[in-house]
Amino acid sequence: MLALLVFLPVLAFLAILCGAPARLTAIAASVVNLALGIAAAAAPKAACWAFSVPVLATPKLNLAFGLIDGMSVILILLSVIVTLAAVLSGKAPEGREKLWYGSSLLISAGAIGAFAATDLFFFYAFHELALIPTFLMIGILGRGDRRDAAWKITIYLGFGSIVLLAGLVWLASVTGTFDLVKMLADKTAIDPAAQKGIAALLLVGFGTLVSLFPFHSWAAPAYASAPAPVAMLHSGVLKKFGLYGLLRLAIPLLPDGMQVWLTPLLVLLLGNILWVGLVTVSQKRLDLLLGNSSVMHMGYIFLAIAALAAVPGGNTIALPAAVILMFAHGISIALQFSLADNIEKSTGSLDFADLGGLAKATPALAFLFGIGAMASIGLPGLANFSGEVMVFLSAFKNYDPSAGLGPVQIACILALWGVVISAVYMLRAYRNVFQGPAVAATESAADLSFADRLPALLLVIALFAVGLYPNLLLSLLK
Amino acid sequence: MPAYYLEALTVTLGLILLMAEAFSTNRSKAWIGGLAAAGLAAVIALLFFAVGPDAKPDAAWSKWAVWTFYQFDGLARFYKGFALVTTLFVVLLSIDFRSILARFTDHPGSESGTGEFYALPVFACAGMMWMASAKDLAGAFVALELVTITFYILVAFLRRNVGSLEAGVKYLILGALSTGFLVYGIAWIYGATGTMSLAALPQAIAHVQSPAFLLFGIALVMVALGFKVGAVPMQAWIPDVYQGAPTPTTAFLSVGSKAAGFILLIRFLTPFLAETSPVRGQVLALLAVLACATLIFGNLAAIPQTNFKRLLAYSSIAHAGFLLLALAAWTPGDANLLGSVNAVSFYLATYLIMTLGAFFVLGQIRIQADGERIEDFNGLGKRNPLLALAMTVLLAALAGVPLTAGFLGKFFVFSLAVKQGLWWGVGLGFVAAAAGFYYYFKTIRAMWWQPAAADAKALVLPPVTKACVAVLTIASLVFGLWPQPILALLQ
């Protein structure tokens, strides 16, 4: 069944290529996938999900999918929700529907494939499959400096993928298998020197894909010029692949290696939270601000990863914290990019200087964007809150007051200021766009139509559901 | 059917084609190309019925002396098929390229003499097939010369085009030089071991007193073979010759000639890389140095190129670097790992698919946009979206993007190098792959992101090219997901 989940978007892409109505096919495939994803979350233990086809005898490679644990389920759920919202958002330019919807479907297939794969080879390969349409979409249909932005993301992520590949080949060579389940079950004792090298490669490789400071400068311009569905899918879903990879591989398999790089990782993640946070405050355009904010929030998830690495085998709260925050951030950033696209459509600009008082003309848009902004700040009741609180708590897990503050605790205390920073830039942005006197561009702006509200509502429901009842996801992680 | 019939049939086909050229009118020679393609397809079919002397030890032909310098095993079958398939595609490419051939050989409107352009690759193919079966250094030399001399003509075929003539002269001079190295090296090896048979070498080298003479001979032969496969520092001829030669010849050089060089290299090195060989360590070190230099030079020099054909020339050097890296990590292979020979063969098979596909597209760009620069690909996404999609897949495969055939080839090479602990090679390999990512995507960028020139017309593919591009593109995706068929051919 998981194979269906992965290949349905690919089949829909082929159908679109052969002339099927693009939008309708994409929406139909995404709805079916959402249903399948929810079914997977409802019954993750069922045997029907696993799928395996041998593709190569030596070395043994299988095209295999399976739900390894709750983390896979939650990320697949995130993918199908955001995919549906993404194909419902935005409008393809005249004559480019095939490219627009086809690319979104391929990105979705790549992300789901990566999260569902139980073979190291396909885990890596599916993520790459998703990158190519991302590059092309930004380069062809992007806005503003699309060529530069697209070239930059191509080079950065290409570099990151290759470093990552080096780490994965090394890992497969020392464990002697490509089967993730077998690799995790055997827990092969890896030589500490090899662990150190592999962990470094994985941190840089996955880190570049997740825009870890200082490999982050591709992200904001790329998201700012990407068409709305691509920005939603990449920042919301595909970027989580790097975090998923670290949690899936580096944490359980390379405890010694991660320990070695703990302090550098803490410094870099503070770069994400504080440095990029301050950069975000100074942004003059909403799209760049959202792009930077998404880079900044990755810092919190890296903090959870650091907390996990610091207490090998003992930090029971850090993993759920990271996973819930990944889910929450994916949904909230997708919501914000989707609505930012609507703001641009109705006013023609995302520059703060051209905007103001939009709430009068478009109350629904203002309300929904407000929810997204509050979620991003971490207001209780919305999903991000539970994630962020758990992250901060996880940093103090096993904290021994008599020994004084360790590096993780110090990083956590500094990272708490990130919450203030994000409140500053988000509230400012909200004020600049929606409040104050209306200006020429916003006076006659049209509010969201019913079709425009659908994707936003879908995402808002997910935010509230997890925010008010985090057990929905936590129970999957037990 | 004894295996050597295949070479005999191929040479016969070439002679028939020459006669057909001599006795046909000058209006259109495309049918000669069609005949060549049909003949090659027939030989490919016969390949599956060919057997060596082991299969029928009682037959009279099994006892002939030919088997002392000619062998037939799984590897020989694979590389014979490789040469035939390459030649088939090159002939098909030449059919659609004949307008350029006619323009630069005789006056326009006449295709006088162009029929030879279909016959010569067939002769070269016979030479490559023989190289795959080489068992004796003297025999290998003759086969290699058959290929090289044919290529001298093919490279300089456009006799009214200065670029082609210049390329021909360069190839002739450097090719002759490398031949000298080869003969000289063989003489040294014969002097040191007393045999020219590759089968007898393992025994002969076990008793070598001082390996210095032997090593000198090996190094000389490797210079000559390095020239064939495009290893640094014997790569200097490649960019100019590739750029100047007619596009089908360039395709043939970069795929067929390189693969033939590699099978000969494998055949030649196998005795010296055996566990018992006294020179194993030195030969491996030599290979590692060649591989690292080739990886670095090929990839870094490709970055600033603006001519797509020249870019493919550097890319062919770069791929040779990866192939040499697999040889430098010489491993017989086990249940968990593909051996070096199989990894190289698989890599070459995927390289055939991707490179020939790119050359088919380049041939049409050359004819219809009258240029071979990367700029001439500008706006292809608008001028012919399906072709641009196919070209994107092919270039992504060349760059080694996962789920394409090109990735698996690199993946096997890296697995081998990691296994053998060639950390320098692995590190440089990843730098090289990153550089490759950059320069292949430069062309993808031109196709999709750059606007077409104001006077650009829609690009329409002739049927043969269209079919070939479709087949090769789909193959590069299918083998990326399901490589087993190619590996099954190697068993």
C-alpha cells in the first residue's frame, strides 16, 4: 500500500504528461493520498503497508517501503496534507499547467518515497527525485530574481546531496547492508573513528539540505522566488528530509560520532536561531521574511537533535519534541506561504512599504494569516507550542544541578531568546501588512474566495488538532 | 556457432557496404546506412548463439590455433555486444547527420562518398569486437590498430572543413605516438617474461627476477591504453579531436573507442593484479594516480566550457576517471559488492546510453540551430518541450542524479573505493561529482531558464533520431531503477 502512496503521484504526473486535465488529476491524486495517509496513521501496525521488490542481487538492493516507526507515519501524514494544500493553492500561469501540477506531484512523490523507504539507497534517491522539479520550477516559473535563486539552490543542494551521499556510502560500507530496518535492528557497533567521519559528513550533508547555519543562504531567496506550491512543499515537507535522516540514522547508529560534534552543532544551531533570527527582523519583504523565519525555526529542531545526542539512549522526550515540531513547522510555514501568495495576488506586492491596512478589505485572509503567524511564534493551542515547549524541556532532561549547566543547557537558554525574536518579526510583519491605515494597493483588495480558503482551512485544522490534542501524534510515537 | 564468425560476418558486412557505396548513385546514400544498421542488428542477434571452444570441445573448429590468441567468455560477449550496439547507434546517428556530411565532402545535393561513413564504423566495430576477445598481446595490438586507423579516416572525414582536418592530423600524430609506446611496451614485457600470451603471463611473472623491466613495459603499455581511454596525462588530444570530428565520429570515439580501451586494459591488467603477482602494488598505485589526476582534470576543466561538444569531451575524460578509480580499487567482488570488472562494465553500459542520447540531441541542434554551443540550447524548453525533458533526463543521468542509470554506475565505483580504503580517490571523486553536477546543470539551465534567441525556430526531430532519443532516455531511467538486466548480461 505504501508503494501506492508513493507511485500514485508519479502515475498522476504521467497521466498529466499524456494529456489528462492537470489540476483535476493532481487534486484527485492528492485527495486519495490524503485518505491513504490518514489510514496509515490510523493503523500503522497493519501488515499491508510493507512493500518490497528486489532490484539488484549484488549488492542487495530492494525497492522497499515500510513504516519503520511513528516518525515515518507522521512525516508521511505531513506530506500528504501539505501536498493537497499545495495543489489547491496558487494558480498556474496560462499554458503551464502541466509543468506546475506535474512538478508538485513529483516533489510530493519524492518526499513520500524518502520518508517511506526502508532501503538506504532509495531513501536517498527519492529525495533527489524531488529536488529536480524544485529547481526547474523555481527557474522557470519563479518570481523576481528567479534565475539566480534557482541556480543558488541547485548548487547548494547539489553540494549537500553529494556530501550526504559520501556519508551514506560509508555508512553502508561499515554496516554491510542497505536495509534500514536490518541496520537499525543489528545496531552494528561502528568503529568510533569511522563514526566521527560519517557523522561529520551526515551533519554537513543533511545540514545543508535543512539550511543549517552557515549553509543556509540558499533558502530565503529560493522560497521568496518559488511559486507558492513549491515553496510550501519544499519548506514544509522536503526540507524535513534532512532532519528525518539525522534522527533516523545519525542518532541511533552513530552515538559516539554525534557526541564528538555536539558542541560545533550547538554553535551552528544558535547561528540559525539568533543570527538568522536577527536577519529575519530586518527583512523588508514578507516572502523573504517567511523564508528566513523557516531557516531560523530549523534551529529548534536541531536543538532537539543535540539534546538527543547529548544523552545517548536516555532522552525520551527529545525525539517526540523534534517530530512534533517538524510536523507543526511544516504545516504552519505551508499555511503562511500559501496566504502570502494570496496577499500578493490581491495587492500585487509583498513589500512592506507598499502594504498596510489589508485587514479591512480582507478580514478572512487577515484572520487566517494571523493564525499562521501565532502558530509560528508558538502560541499555546497551536501545534508549534507543544513542539517548542518539549524541545526546551528536552534540553534539561537529565540535568544535574550540582554539575552546573552543560553546553546543551546553555544553548537552550540562549535559544529561548529566539521566541522573542520571532514574536518581534512576526508581529511587526502582521502590523505592516494588515493593520494601520489602508494604502492604495490594499483598499480595493479582494478577500479570499471559497477555493482559496480551502487549503488554508485544511492546514489550520491540522494546526489546531495537534495543538489542542498533541496525543494524536504522541500516541503514534510510543 | 564459433564466436569468431561474428568478426568475420562484421567485416563481410563492411565490405558489402563498401561495394554498395561504389556502385550506387550519388543522390541518396541513406539506404546504405539502413543496410548497415540491419546487418549490425543481425550480428547482435547472432551474438546469443556464439560459443567458445569449451562448449563444444569435440568440434573440429575447437582445436584450431585461433583459440591461442582469441578467447570467448562472458566478458567478451558483453563487450562484443557493446561494440555492436554502439556502432548501430552511430550508424543511425550518421543517417540523420548526412546533410552535414554531404555539405563538407562534395557539393551540396550530392552524397558522393558519404556511404563510406557507414562502412568505416563497421570495420572499427570488428576491431573492437576482437579487442574484447584479446588473449595475446600481438593480437590485441593488431585489433587496436584496426580500430585506430579506421578512426583516422572517420575523424578527418569532412574534408572541406578545416576543423575536421585539424582534428584528423592531431589524432593521427598522437595516435601514431601512442602506437609506438604500445609496441615498445609489449617488447619489454616479452623481454622480461618470454611470453606474449595473457593466459601464460601469471605463471611467467611469478618467476621474474627483477620486476623493473616488467614494470617499465607495463607503464609503456598503460600510456598507450591511457591514450585510448582518455586518462590524464594522455588526454591532451581529446578536446580538439572531439570538437573537430563529425558528431557521429565523436560519439563513436567517446563510447566505442573508450569501452574497447577499457576491456583491453582489463584483459591486460588482470594477470598483473592477481594476488600472486609481484607487481600488484605498483600497478595499483599507478592506476590510483591516473584515476585521481583524470578525475580532477576532467571535471575541473569542464567547468568553464561554453561549447557543448567540447564539454562532452571533458565529461568523457571525467567519466574515464571514475572508471579508472574502479580499477584502482581492484576487487574480485563478493555477495555484498560488485567486483571491479563488473562495476566498470556496468558503468560503461550506462555511459553508452546517456552519452549516445546526448549526441543524438547535439546532432540535431548542430543541423537545425547551426551551432554546438551551450547557448544554442537556450529556450529548448519552449522550442521542443519533450526533447528538452529527454535531454534533462540524459544530462541528469550523466551528472549522476539518483534513480537514473548514471547514479548507479558512480555508486558502484564509490562503494568499491570505500571498500578498498582509497580515501584520496573517494574524496576527489566526490569533488568531481559535485563539479559534474555544476557543468551538466549549466546546460539544463540554458534549456529551461534562458529565453530562446529571437530567430529560433521550433526544433523538429527526424523519425530515426526521435526513436533513438526516446529509447535511450527511457533506458537511462529504467536501468536506474532496475539495473539487474545489464548485470545479468555480465554473468
